[in-house]
Amino acid sequence: MQTILGSGGAIGTELARALKTYTDEIRLVSRNPKKVNDTDELFAADLLDPKALEAAIHGSSIVYITVGFAYSYKDWAEKWVPFIENVINSCAQSNCKLVFFDNIYMYDSDFLNGMTEETPINPPSKKGAVRAKIAQMILDAIASKKIQALIARSADFYGPSISNNSLLTETVFKPLSQGKKANWLVSDRFAHSFTYTIDAAVATALLGNTETAYGQVWHLPTASAPYTGKQWIENIAKELNVSARIQLAPKFLVKIMGLFNPIMRESVEMLYQYDRDYVFNSSKFEKAFDYTPTPYELGIKKIIETDYR
């Protein structure tokens, strides 16, 4: 049994599809799980309830974490650490492996141009500090041989059939498709990597089912030479056959918007990702598994064919 904790999101759904390559025994766990494959086992649970979590994990050979708690430092500070601690303990008790789908919030902001698995850990935000702490908890559990685990890291992601899980969908694809201006934070002059959700899911499933991948951090396959914000908007507009109109939201404006919008308020501390090049390197994975990430132009085409045609 391979179990996905937090199965309803963009990554969890694609991961369920990808795991069919390896097994027909897939358990989807969330408050209201829905089948992705006909053979999926559904397990409704509050993942913050230790007993429910233990029951959800019981009998699993591999557990994947694709949970997405509300985008709030308060929520993250209260929920992530006890959740990860409970998952580690339950995996140890059930003798199953753990695959953690992670982001890059913990990386030093001075080293975002060419991020690798060796990029220094020095979180520049409160949410980043939470991510650094839980990643270290997993690495410590690996080092102490309490569990077998790996960490799979993604850049910001984009892909078909996702909405509020993707900044690029909400700020560029949707408004342009509706005849409105695209939005971009701070500056559109800097390169910004995005990981294609299908690549992320296929790679996460592959890592989980590769014995030698455990005990390591992996960057999930992401196309190289990312577009600048301006180029992202121009290329998406071209494929949609609309004008590439841009509306920038400088930092002072995001702060003002944050007075009225909780998501914008939570985004202020993350704006450093948009005032410099944000370039994600996945060459370790690409070389190890002979995998070529989906090119950006193809990813854009697939999204528009799926969601806007």
C-alpha cells in the first residue's frame, strides 16, 4: 500500500495518477478524499489527529506527504511541527518509508540564482523557518535510522487543472484569459523557475519507488533557462492570442493590499523571491534518472489546451 497524505491538492492528485505505474494499492487520505484511479482506497481523516493519522498510515509501505495547510504563518507554526512529528512516529511504528514533498522557502535569499540541493539553509521568512525546522526533523530521523525517508523539493509550480494552488494560474493565466491585465509581484525583469506539476508528480513517484533515492534531498525536474516575469506573461498571452498587458504590484502596494487581504498580507515576507533571479537547478535528478523536464513553452500549451480551450 502506498499512501498519500493530503491527496486532494494539485500535487496529490497528479501523484495518485503517477503511482499507478508502480502499484494498484493506493490509499488517498484527506478530510474528503475522492478517487483519482478506480482502484484507489479512500480514507477520510483529520491529519492533525494523531490516532487518525496512525490509522491512515497503518499497513503502508510508502507514505507521501503532499499536505497543504492554509497559507498562514500562524497555521504553519501551530500545525506543521506536530504533524511531521506524528508522521515520523507513525512511519517508524509501521516500518514504512516516507517521501516529503517540500518547497524552497528555507534557502538563503542570497543564493536563489542556481539553487541546488546544496544551497545554504538560512530562511529569510517566518514561514521559511517553519519549513527549515520540519525538513531538519526528517533529516534527523534519517540520520538516527528511525525511518527511511527522502525530501523532494519543488520550485513554485504550475500545471493543468489547478487554480488557487498556483500563483501563475491566478495572476497570469486567468486574468489574461478573461481579457484583463496579468499581475506580477515587485518586478518583471527577473528570471523565475516554475516546476510543471506532472513532472513533479512523476518524479516524486519514481523517487518513492527507488530504493537508492532514500536518505537524500532531491530537486524535482524543472526546465532550465526560466523566463523573466515579462517573458512569462508575453508567452502565455501569445498562446492565448491576447495582448500581453502587465500590472506590477510593487512591495509598498502589496503591503497596503495586505491590510485588507490575508493572502497578500502573508505574501509580503515572500517578496524577496521576485526582486532577484529565482532559478531552480534539478540536474541531480535529471542525470540520475535520465529525465528531461517539460519545456516551458510546452507546459504553457498544455495548460491552455486543458483549461482555456
